[in-house]
Amino acid sequence: MPNPRGGTTTMKQPIAPSISVDRIITRIGPLGRREVVDVLLREERYELVCNGIAVAEMHCMPSLLRELAVGRLRTLGLLHEISALQSLDIDEKNCVIEVSVAACPTPAAEASGDVRLAPAQVHALQQAFNERCDLFRATGAAHSCALATPDSLLLFCEDIARHNALDKVIGAMLLQGLDPNGKILIFSGRLASDMLSKVVACGVKLLIAPGAPSLTSVNMAEVCGITLLGFVRRDNINIYTCPQRIC
């Protein structure tokens, strides 16, 4: 399969036709000018309506839409407990997701079970995560996010937008009743403040990424007691905040 950087990519799993399309493009490379088949990800615009009010416009891959909607509601502060979710209907034709949420108080913050990792565990999780990123290798257009324990990945989601990938993981956490305590989030890109605000909402305390954080995200993580790991590579780990969790 053609790789967006040239050459070929071997996919472990075929890409579902619902989220991609093959297209003939012209490529100029070491072999000169030629026509090749490229894989393009589908992107749809979905409107999220909560209790009759439009609350978000989501440009996303048309996959895991239930998880995406639940995660977005959580990070918007509109759904604190999954038990408050009364209904969720997806109108594929009109690209509308309608949700009914019961009113409920914001739950009080609870003491969280902490998580600690050895550097070898950080690298093992990053490697396991990288091995799952087949969609990015095939298209160059997908971001990925995973929820993990210190020993393995629990959830893995992909989307054109990194915010959507994270919301899908958060939504899956809620739908599956997974406790954020003792868990780790792994991202495919940089760590900006808009991503950190979503992490704060979901309660996970340790983040791993191969990219750089912004100053605002570092300050936010420090205030919220979140350990932020950036530039995680084979021979490197940058610990920006709360270093006591890496030992």
C-alpha cells in the first residue's frame, strides 16, 4: 500500500471502507512522476445536540460516534456520570447526534489511586502504542490516543482530529465503566492546553507523548497534579511535571 511519505506500507488490518477511500494521485519522487493509489480518510461534520440545544460541531471520522459524543459531553462538563445518559441517537443521514442527559450534580472530587512507572515501562507502552498506529502509517492523516495500565493498553482510538481521538477514549472509558485511577493516557502528538483541559475533566494523572507540551499545558498539569511526559523516544523521556511518578 502506498505510504504518504513514499514507498509502501504494510497494514496489519485493512482500513474499513466506511472511513477511507482510495484515490488516484500523481506523485513525484525518486522514481519520477507517476500515478499511484493513495488512501484518504473520510471526514464528516456532525452536530452534537444535548437536551435540544446544539453544543458542539465535530469534524471527525465517521467511526466510534457514540464514544465521541459521550466523551465530548464529558469534557464540556455536560455529562459527569454515565448513569445520567438517558438516550443517544445517531442520525447518519443528516449527521446529527441527539443526546438526552438528566440533570445531576457535579460529583465531589475523590482521592485518586496513584500510578507510578519505571522508565522501561514508559518505553514499552510507547512502543505498544506505536505498533497500533497503522492508520497513520497508511494515510499520514490520523491521530491516535490510548488508555493504559502500567502493563498494557486498554483502549485505542483514532481520528483525523487529536481532540476527537481523546474524546473517543474518554467516552469509551465512561461507557465501559473504567476507573481513571491508576491509568495512563498516551497521545500521538503535542500536548497543548486544550488537550490538557480534557484530561483534567477525565481524571487521568499521567500523560505520555512523543511531542512537545506548551507552557500553558505544563502550568496546567502542575496545578492539577498531572505528570506530563514529552519527547518520549527510544533513548529519551522529558518529565515536565510531577516527576515522582517516574522512578
